[in-house]
Amino acid sequence: MADVVRIASGQGFWGDLLDAPVQQVRRGQVDYLVLDYLAEVTMSILMKQKSRDPAQGYARDFVPLMREILPDCVEKGIRVVANAGGVNVTACRDALLEQAREAGLAGRARIAAITGDDLLERLDELVASGHELRNMETGEPLSTVRERVLSANAYIGAAPIVRALAQDPTVVVTGRSTDTALTYAPMMHEFGWSADDLDRIAAGVVAGHINECGAQASGGNCLIDWRDIPDLADVGFPIIEAHADGSFVVTKHAGTGGRVSVPTVTEQLVYEMGDPHEYITPDVVADFTSITLEDEGPDRVRVRGVTGRPRTDKLKVSIAYAAGWKAVGTLVYGWPDAVDKAREADRILRERLDRLGLRFDEIRTEFVGWNAIHGHLAGPPPADLPEVQLRIAVRARDRAPVERFTREIAPLILTGPPTVTGFAGGRPRAQEIVAYWPALIDREQVEPFLDVNVTEA
């Protein structure tokens, strides 16, 4: 059993800094690299891609990234754990295997694929057997939107990742693993924690929560003293130095920018936080009020004292469904009286839409530069604003009225108030709305179907 295990965060979301995983692997010693690609809406985007091309449905950036760093990982013994598999884990695995062979790593790299979290093909069977998958916010049963469901994936915990790691893979690829499990599963594997080591697993959950958003824990997006955070252009992503007793240190590679401090770690801890007494994961309920943070020197924060309670009998299910159409159009008005001009353009456009008999579920207007962020709290507009952007959005169940709206923005340039300085982005585009439906399901309906398959390149 290792004394200390270093688990590096390399991605906080699909679209994060492409170079971060490379720097985590090459600028210092780490044992694991964890990459978090999935958010709720990401799953539906991946499903739409898969519907157009059965070979897609995973985070495509992940494969060329691994082509670059896989030789380093094999040479240094670094294991990668990523939920980049999305809704097509096997296709992601096959693409990785191809890249590994092309990189000359045949016989040296092993790829583990974890499947079984995707419930889309089982939805009708589950609903018919009494699992209503009610919306956790509204209480409505899934049957009210069943015909519009695009994806349905259960949040899985650490157990299948631990099973995969026991087979000595170079890369573990999952679908909708909970973000935190990417970090605490390696801790469970390395230290031999059992499923009833609740306090230590809860500490791992805290470590995973700190890691999951990348540089947000090491100075990025930081409210406290943000002007003084050094060299964000070369920001170092967080690294967890984990110990067998559940305590750990948050740090980053020496010589990188950003900052790891009690304030930066605290800001990340309260990110997306509901009841801090009950941070629910598939493996444990962690009590975030039990956390103790200690400054251990430059860019080192020790975390200890975390307590946990037994897991619930449910797993969360992330469901996405089609919820109509939207479009967003913008125009920029210049000084003088920029806000007045934008307001008048908004009034004119709404009147024209009404005359055309177009009906929308919602029309929303923002004046960027005045009240787009703070709304009514912004107060009256300053008289001398040099420019303001009119941003108007519409939403409807059907596509037709939204498409017509997209043709009504440009005419305002010559038929509305003066000083339009740009038709930002050109004509708006009608986009399908994907809505989120959170639900719960009995865990025995998911866990027996989880499968681990390890393939050698």
C-alpha cells in the first residue's frame, strides 16, 4: 500500500484548457490523472451526435489528448480515469486502442471501459415495472415527457472503477460516473478501503469535489483577491496528495501559476452546494460541515476530519428531453441615449411579432452593459453609457415561430432607432432546447448491469 497517492485534476468540463492534462503529466510527479468531461446537458449533446453518427457520442477531444500523453503515462506509470465515454463508452475505448497502437504502445497499454449507466433503452421497461422516475423538482412522472427523452444515465459510484483499477489498466473510461468518484475511486483502490469505511470515503468525496472543477480550486474564477492571483495564463491545476487515513493535501505543481490557499479551496467547496450536512453520492453521504482546512505553507492546504454516513438506496438519474425551440438575437446601439434606443428597438420588435400573430412561451430582453447581469438591482441606466447591446430571446414549443423571429432582427437596422453599430453574429439561428429532468431510481436497477471490460492495445 502506498503512503501517499497524488491524484491530479486535468479537466473541469468538456471544453476546459486543452493543455492542462499535458502539464499535469509532464511538470511533476503524479500517480493518477482524472478528467471530468460531463455535465447534465453534455449527455444530451453527445446523444444527438451519436444519433447522427453511431461512432460518436463521447468527448472527442479526449482521444487526441490521450494520443499526446499516453506514451508519458505508460512510461511513468500514470493511470488516467475519465468519464469521457459519455453515451458511447465502447466507441471511445476503441478509438483509444487505435491511437495506442499507432503510438507504438501495443502490448503496453490497457484500456478499461465501464458500461451500464445508460438507461435509455430500458426506460419503457423500468416505467412499466413501476419506476416512475419523477422529476425531483416538480414531482411529475417521466411519462409526461417520455416521447421527448433524448438521454437517461444513472450516476454511478466508485465500485466499478475500483474493479477496473484492480486489472491494472492505463486508462479507465466511464460514462456518467459521478464527478467525485473519479478521484475517490483511486483512493479506495490504493488504500484498500472497504465500502463501509464511511469517513474515509467521505474524505475522498471532498477531495473529488475539490478536483472536479479543475483550476477553480487553484485560483481560477476566484472572488477573493482575484487581482492578486499570480500568472493565471499558466495556471496550475489542483493535485490531491492523499493518505490512507483519509486526510489529504491540496497542492499544485511547483512553478505553475494560480494559488492554492484556504480561501481558494473554500470557494470550491461551497460550489454547487445544497445542504452541507448531506452531500449525497452513490457511495456515502458526506458531511461538509465536518471539514477542517489548515494552511500548510505556500500552495498547500491540508484537509482532514471529514465524516460520512451510509449511502442511500437510490441513485440519481440524469435525463434530458427535447423542450421546444429558442433563438437569440443581438444589436448594439451607440451613444447618445444608447439605452433609450435599445428599449425602443425592443418595443418595435415585440409589436411587429404581435402583428404577425406569432406566439411564444417566453420573450426575454436584456440590455447588456446596463442590466443583463443584475436585472432590476442595476437601477436606472447611466445617461452617458457609450454603448449597449440589445439581446432578445424567444422560446416556443414549435420551430416555426422561432424561425420567423430570426428574420425580424436585421430589419431593425434600417427601420428602427439610429446608431446600430453591429449585427453581432449575423442572423440568429433556431436551436432545439434540451431540458434537464433529475430523477431517482432504486440502485439495484442499475448496479447489477454495470460491466467492466479491459482490453490490451
